[in-house]
Amino acid sequence: SQQGEEDPQALSIQEGENATMNCSYKTSINNLQWYRQNSGRGLVHLILIRSNEREKHSGRLRVTLDTSKKSSSLLITASRAADTASYFCATDAKTAKGTGKLIFGQGTTLQVKP
Amino acid sequence: GAVVSQHPSRVICKSGTSVKIECRSLDFQATTMFWYRQFPKQSLMLMATSNEGSKATYEQGVEKDKFLINHASLTLSTLTVTSAHPEDSSFYICSAEHQETQYFGPGTRLLVL
């Protein structure tokens, strides 16, 4: 079952602006990952943040994780038209068997207008 | 590195036929692969975990006799949709884990007429 919720569901911004997407989850996790999906395509891995990390950067991406609130955010700075895509968070839940399957959030559809 | 391929990328079949989808890890070995299904404008739903050399683990509500999974080698998992019906039309995506990260294939769009 899906355990992640993302908001907003849709976001439309102008090129150059920042985009922030939020993700909440329900169970304890080993790590949380963010993915991008262009329409009708596969998923591209963006960034992984472990449960003992609070913030991580990769280029124009900044991810935060608050395990006490069971939430994460993805910030894309200085957005570009090419950033237009759907963004999903996915949690690797802690289980007795260790890491493995990912549970995906509902996703945020981002449109960056040129 | 860490590339996952899927074949075919798109398939159209008649109702009642079976369709096989392949998922390959091209530059790494994967003892575990995962199969997801995605309906239009929706998120990914995990269908099953494919384990090399053993039976797949299916998520609740997924019919194991309808979605046959075989993971015969460390680089190949196959999903066979048996006796496909129009409601099986969907986007099927596989993933394989490499160094804590899951890498996804490009997906297979199945249309059952």
C-alpha cells in the first residue's frame, strides 16, 4: 500500500524560480529517495537521504529529512523548463528483513514555464 | 553505471494472450528486482519482489498466477502477464537495487485490446 503523501499535487512556476515539494510517510525508514519521471518514461534517481541525515545537496537539488515529523522536502533552485516532470518520493521501510522494496508517494507534477 | 533496461518498450496484444516483459541489469548484478505498475497520472504500485533463484514475493492483491515472475539469473527478471485482459493495460516498470539505490528501467507500456 502507498504510504507516502506528497504536496502539492501540482506546481506551476516560472523559469528561474525555486520549487519546493513535500513528502510525508508513515513508518520508520532506512532511507528516503527522490525520483523524477518525465511523461511516459522511466524513473530517474535524483538523491538518497539516509535516516540519520538531515540535509543533502546535489547540484540545484536540496533535500531535507525530518524523521520526527516523518517528512521530507525537495527544493529545486533556479528551475529550468527541462525540470518539468513528475517528482516522487520513495521510502525504504525498515523491516526485519532489512532494506528492499520502495513505497512511493503520490507524486508532484511540476511545470516550469519558460 | 547502474543501467536497467526493459524489453519491449511497448506492446499491443489481443485479449487472452500472454505477454512477457524482460528486465535486465546491464552493468551490475541484482539478486533482487522489483516490478511496479503505474496507471496514467498515478504513482507506482509495487507488484512483486523478484528474487534470484527463488520464488517471487507478491504484494497483497496481486495474483501470482496471472503475473508470473521468473528471476533465473543475476541480471534478468521476467514478468509474464498471462491471459491478458484490457484492464491489465498499464505501464509496467522494473527496478534493481545497486548500492542502496534502486535503478529503474524505462518501462513497458502494455495495451490489451
